[in-house]
Amino acid sequence: MLPMVDLKTQYSRIKSEIDREMQEVFDSCIFIGGPKVNAFRESLEQYLGVKHVIPCANGTDALQIAMMALGLKPGDEVIVPAFTYVATAEVIALLGLTPVMTDVDPGTMNITAAHIEAAITPRTKAIVPVHLFGQSADMAPIMALAEKHHLFVIEDNAQAIGADYNPTPAGRGVKTGTIGHFGCTSFFPSKNLGCYGDGGALMTNDDALAAKARMIANHGQSKMYYHDEIGVNSRLDAMQAVILNAKLKHLDEYNAARNRAADYYDGVFGQIPQLRIPAREPNSTHAFHQYTLQINTPDPAQTREELKAYLLEKDIPAMIYYPVPLYKQPAFAKYWKAGTLPVTEALCASVFSLPMHSEMTEEILAKITGAVQSFFERVKK
């Protein structure tokens, strides 16, 4: 079976560096905090061009810490896309805030300023744009809208680290996750920049917010045993920092490899009328955390199940991100009384993700695309 993400081959290429650095952690016995975590933090700050990176235990914690640092209170409304992973809205509810879910653009599958503006009420305090599948939401109009209505912006950058918003002709723009009041990311192993366990981070250019988030992530301590805030225990360990620092040196290379694979996919799937290839946001580069097609048939959900079964017979995996709108999940039932969001509903019935990682070879790509082609050729007969 082909993997959705090939971490073994990726590890083999940087094994000597990771193993050497890991041995240094074992020799020092500094497993929490310390020089390895600081080195990664500084490297990521430099890479992103941001003043402050606050490492933490996972991406979900990063979102929660950001909302706590911004002083959001129970009853405050936070606008999120309905088409996203559960963590984006989960932490809102966990803190007693109210998630307000909106539809998304049918091409990029990202939230837009127009969707957000229609959802703003006097109780709205924050927006969480998600840079879904690897490319930035169009942040300039979102930031302008936030400034107009005095709203906080927390970027969910778990799937798009390394992507550039408003890239210049030379290719370098503003890194996603550094535009809002906070950016939050996950280092789950399958991410573009992934560790070998759990990990996450917050990013901000605001000194005061950085200090508060750092304090909250460490039990609300200003110094040891002096607790100024109610906080949490959310730390990145030194072993994960070593892995991340090694991989960060290759992140642009990894994302370029993902783009080459996506271009190959596009070249084949763009010729199949029953498929819609991923739209490219003109104001963003794409990190292709996922390569997500939309199926364009009279019954896309049925076609999708048949295609998934057909590929499985050929040892090719596929995933559905995401099969159910957040507002239809039982956990969020009490927050939703507004009917359906048509684009989100259509996406949940039609999206289909194929293997995507930094180790895609032409042989692998040919096998996957050939199988998909043969399925739709059979369907036509």
C-alpha cells in the first residue's frame, strides 16, 4: 500500500543529523525547554520573519492559548469556516466562546472577507481564517475588515506553513501565520513541517501578546512559582525541537517537491471532466499539505466511494477531508440554527484527497494518476 505521507523516506535523508542531535539531548538530559528548543524557536522566527515564536505542545493548544491571551470571554463570538478540521472550532467552544460558522469559497475552499462580514454581530470579537490545504486565505481584505470592526485575527496555519501571501516576483511575500494578531500552527508528524510526536507554536509580532501567551503556556507563570494568569501546561520537548530544526532547513525544498507533484497531478486530472483540480489563490503560493480534488458527477458522494474502493484494490489510499460540515457534528449542534451552507455541503460530498508528500516520485505519480484515469474511463463505458 502506498502511504498518504512517506515519513520513512524523508527521515532516511536527514537521519544522521537527527540521530546526532538526538544523542546530544540524551547526553544532556535536558528534555523540556533548554538550548534545543530555543535554537528551533530562533530558527523559526528567522524563517518566518516574525518577532516571536512561542512553542507549545500541539496546534490545538496554540489556538486555545491565543484566545486566552487575547482575553476573549464566555459569550464572545468567534467566526470560523464551517469547512475545516474540528480543532479550529473545538477550542472556541471549550473556552465557553461561541463559534459562528460561515461558508467558504468553492474554488480555494477558504473563508473570505465577504463571508466574514455577513456573520459579524455586536458580539463578534475574533476571526479565525484557516489557510486550508496549504494556501493562504486572502488576508488583506480580512485584516481591513477586522480593523474596521475592531476584531482580533488568529490565523490557523496548521496546513500552510511556508506559504507566502502576496508573493513578489522573486517569490518571497509575507509568510502565512505572521499576518494576524496571532498565527497558530501544528507540528503533527504528517504536516509539511512535522515532528515525531505532538508539537505546535504560536507566532506574533506583538511584544505584549507574546509575553502573555508565553506565560499562559507555562501555567500562567511570570517566573517560577509566581502565577499572574490562569494558564495551561503546554510545552514543546527538546526531542521534537531537534527534529523540527533539522526539517526546517529543508522546508522550502519539501514544499517545492509537493508543488512538483501537484503540477503533475494537475496535468493529468485537468483533462478529466469529472474532476475539478485545486484552485490556486492568486495572492498566495501553495504548500500543498493536501492535494484535494472535487468530483463533478451527478452523485459525487457515490462516485467518490466507488473511486476510493477502486484505488484501494490497487493499493492506493485516499482520504476525505472533511466528510461532515462542522455544524452537522453532534458536538456543535447547539451552536447552529441557520439551515445549511451550500458550498460547505457540496464540498463535504465531493472532496477527495490523494497521497501528497515530499517524496513523491514520477513512478508513484504515474501509478496514482493512471489508476484514476482508468476508473473514469470505465465509468464512461
